Amino acid sequence: MKILVIQQKMIGDVLTSSILFEALRKKYPQAELHYLIYKHTLPVVENNPYVDKFLLFDPEKDNRVKGFVGFLKKIRYNEYDVVIDVYSKINTALFNIFSGAQTKISYHKWYTKKAYTQTFKPKQDLETNAGYAIENRMYLLNGLSKGFPPEIKPKIYLTKEEKNTARKRLENEGISFEKPLIMCGILGSSDSKTYPLPYMAQVLDFIVEKTDAQLLFNYIPKQEKEARKLLDLCNPKTREHVYFDIFGKSLREFMAITHFCDALIGNEGGAVNMAKALDIPTFSIFSPQIKKENWSIYEDGKKNVSVHLRDFHPAEFEDLEKKEIAKKAATFYELLKPNLIFAKLETFLKEITSASSVEIKQ
């Protein structure tokens, strides 16, 4: 049996959907399993032992007519028996139609349902604390057979060499593994998903005040201006604790560095999902337009914790659509003042600093 799983777009989605491969491999050990993803997201699933082959979609080339037709031919050539379309958009519906697969599974949407042999509506109730993003993906496997587990935790597979390189870099930059080391998700994937920098500065000041931790910023070179702006907003003591020049120059490098951190704290998004897949504790701040219940993966109030404006001002969201909230993200963020977060954050910091005192990462 030959199975294709489709998950395009965001890094967090690609990582989360990779759980299907572990489930499929255990159920069908002889199956050939392929993963169709965007080219730039490959690093987050690289070395996954359950994936036999990656089909890499290059948006710059393959979204053009000639490239898209060529990609359709590539899918047809592979002669899949089963296609599981997690992305479930019009372009991936076309992949399914042209695949020739006997079994085509996806989420139920009125405008694409005819492209599939089976569709599933999202679950209304959770069986575990994995969150809807996990359980809904696993639910799709019911289109093949019963008996799959309701959840599997995403995992990232770093090599020993990647870990050793990251550790040496941290040591060479003066990082002490005897003090807390925290990765800070200082910027979201867009302005509407970024906690205001003046507020984030107060959060970082609070972390240093309570833990005396060493802080790393997660940013890429083109975001350096914003990262420095945040650094300037922090108080002098906090700035002394920030190792500004230590950042991941690639996704693999970021993940290897994060492996040695005691926690990741900051904006909810792909970095949080990666930290969870590395089994690193997380404290995430959700943007106003995101439904917390969908992506509050494996939250237990201790190791993985999050906050959302809805936790404090639920009435502000009554009768508002996601698009409306996103347009007014700055206004909504103004309501999520740091002092609302601090009590929950302090409990989290006590939890992770007590754990880090007895654990040394290798």
C-alpha cells in the first residue's frame, strides 16, 4: 500500500501532521509513506524515521501553471492507493482528483467534498489533553480503519552532531548550564500575532527578576531591528541577561539550541510547537484571533501553559468573527496587560526552575 499525506503551508501544521506517519507505520508496517509539504518546512520533519519520501512543493515555481501541472503529473506517477489531505484546500483537492487513488480522505468542506471518497467534520469533544489540532488529525485515520489512538505527540529528530554543535556554541558564548536558560519567542508570524513589544519587555523583566535566567531571543536576521527595539525596552538588568547574538540561523540550528533550554516563553506559534515536540516546557501567549482550544496542545497547567485574552475578558469577543478580531488585533492586545499574565507565569517559572535544578540535558 502506498499512502500520501498532504499538509502544506505553516511549519507548526507540518510538524503536527507528522504524527500520522507514526500511527500509519505501526498499523501498516509494510506501507510506503510519502509526505507532501512546502519546501521550506522540510527541516522540522527531517530525519523522521516514519516517512519514506518527501514531495517538496516550491510555491515560487509550483504555483505557476507549468509547475502546478508538473506537480500533478508527479503525484499521478506515484500511483498512490490512499491520499490523506490534511490541508484541505482547493489546490490540494486537485491533487486528490488527479492522484487516481482509490481512497481519498479529508475534512468536510462543501466546496471540496466531491474530491474525496470520505470526509470528516471536526470533533466536538476531546478525549485527551492533546488538543483539537492533534485529535482532529488522528480522527482522519478512521477513513482507513478503526483502532488508531486518539493522539500521538509530535516529535523532532535531532542528530547527535546537531546537539553537540549547539552545546559547544552555547558554551563558547558563555552560557552556563547550571543556571536557567530560556528561549523567548519575541515575535509572532505577523504583526497581528505579536504581543506588543512594550508588554513583552515587561514579561522579560519579570522573568529575570524571578529566576535570574539567561535569555535567548528567537528571531531571524531580517527581524533584528525589531529584536533590538525590544531589547532597548527592557530594563538594564534584563539586558545583561540577554545573549542577543545567539540565535538559530536555520530551523535545525534553532531546534538544536532550544533542546538545551529549560523553557520557551513567548508568542504562540511554530516555535512553541517545536519546543513541545522537543519536550521543552512552554508558556505561550495566544494572539486574540486564534482559538486557544485548537492549539493548546498537551496543556497540563504545569509543563505546558498558555494565556489568551478570552481567559480574562471573554465578553470582548461576543459575536465577532476571526477576521474582525485580526483587524483589531492591536486594540485587543492592549487589553492583555502583563499584570494579567504574571500570576500564571510565576507559577510556571517555579515549576521549570525546580525541574532544571535536577536535570542536565545531553
